[in-house]
Amino acid sequence: MPSLNSDILQRIRNLLASCDAILIGAGAGLTASAGIDYLDEKAFSRYFQGWVNKGFTAQYELMGYRNWTQLEKWGYYKTHLSYVYYSQPFNQLYRALYQLVKNKDYFVMTSNVDGHFYKNGFDRSKLYAPQGDYGLIQCTKPCSQDVWDIKPFLDRMEPYFDKKQQILTSTKGVPKCPHCGSDMFVHVRVDNSFIDEIHVSERQKLLDWLEGANKKNLLIFDLGSGFNTPMVIRIPMERITQALPNSTLVRINSHHVETSLELGERYIPIKSDIGNFIHLMNY
């Protein structure tokens, strides 16, 4: 297993310098390395004390959680979005990653929904985020394909938000669909109600970009993809590498660097913290 030594770094620097295009596949491990880790119990106790008092120890425990009222759910998500989405308009690691690729023809495919790519310089027209976006809200019915900026809905919760318990105190603060009055939820893929329409054009842009990269020297970075949803980032990065003979896949992961396909010398697995890798690449 290649370690993060000077020879490996130089090989990747050479690939970066000589490549015609770069595809970034980003998973939860990238944002964790950037400072927001859903398994971080210390951060949870600092920012989610109301939920610590309810018996929870980490944000991960509340992903997909359903055993709560609308008042509890939206109180939690108001707190969660304040911490994950709004508290970091600038992120040093994402900005360093942008500096690494900004002068190349790049495209980003990410399972992350926190918006850190477009907040830190990446072109939104070169971003495919099939799992959604924390900055948007949608009808759960859904009665249409519309999505809305979530900020005004969060602002309307403020008079009904109990900061100590981190829940809402009145249904007046619960978001309702402007079209049909149904319940709403953050625009993230949790069930079949997810509105995929706005991501269809993103996907087509990626496919068109990949078609254009077919005969180019393509460098693929897989940053922090895991096995919770491997079909979103991890496996596609491997399959794209397999399909494009002039591509090389560099997978940076603190835990899982194995591949399910035989890619030979066109696969460089590095077991390392992503932040450390990007820092050394920029050094």
C-alpha cells in the first residue's frame, strides 16, 4: 500500500501538471477532514447541547431519524444547518483544493450536501451533487418540481425557537409548501420524495464533460468516499477510470483505499488524512 511519501507525492504532482482534465469525486470524508465530522462527539456536545440532553451523542445518530415531532425535527435542523451550512462561508481545506485545480479543466461530483465547493471558489456549473443541497427546501408530497432557498424558512422559525432545548415551540414555525401547504423537508435524498429534476441537467453536464475527456489525460481524485452510499461516488470513480484508458485514479482515504476493479498502475491508493495530502500537494 503506497504511503504518503515524497516519491508518491511527486508522481501525483507530475500527473497533475501533465493532465488535461481533473475529475473530483468527493465523499463525506472530505468534509470530515475539513472540520465537520458527523461522528465528532465533542463538537456535538458543544453545538447540540439540547440534543445531548435528549440522549444523543453525535450528528450521525440523527441522520435519517424519524421518531420525532415536527417541532423537534425542525428545531434540530435549524441548529444543524446553522452549524454545518451557515457557520462556514469559507473553509480552508476546500479553498486549498480549489487552488490545486483551478487552472485545469475540472468537474466535481459529490455526495456532500453542505455547499462547501461552491462556497470556496468552485464553479457551480461544474458541480454535480445528486444527493441534494442544504441550502434548499422542498415539498415532501411533492406537489411540484420546485425547490426554494431555505434561509427565509429558517428565519421564520426564529420567534418560535427554544435555544436551550433546540426545538420549535409552535407549529407556526414549521415550514409548509407555498403551493399546497404540505410538509416540507431539506432538499436532501432521504426517500422517494426527493426532487431529482434540478440535478438532471447537472448530470448531463458531467456526462458531456466526460465524453469530451474521453481521449484526454484525465486525473481522477477520489476524496473520502466510503461504503454508506458507494454507488454515488466510490464505484462510479472506479468505473470511469476503467472505461477511460488515459485516466488515473488517486484515492485518498483514512480508512478504505481498496478498489473493486483491477486498474493496474492507473490506480494510486493512499491511506491518509485528506487535509494532510492537499496541504503537502500545495506545499
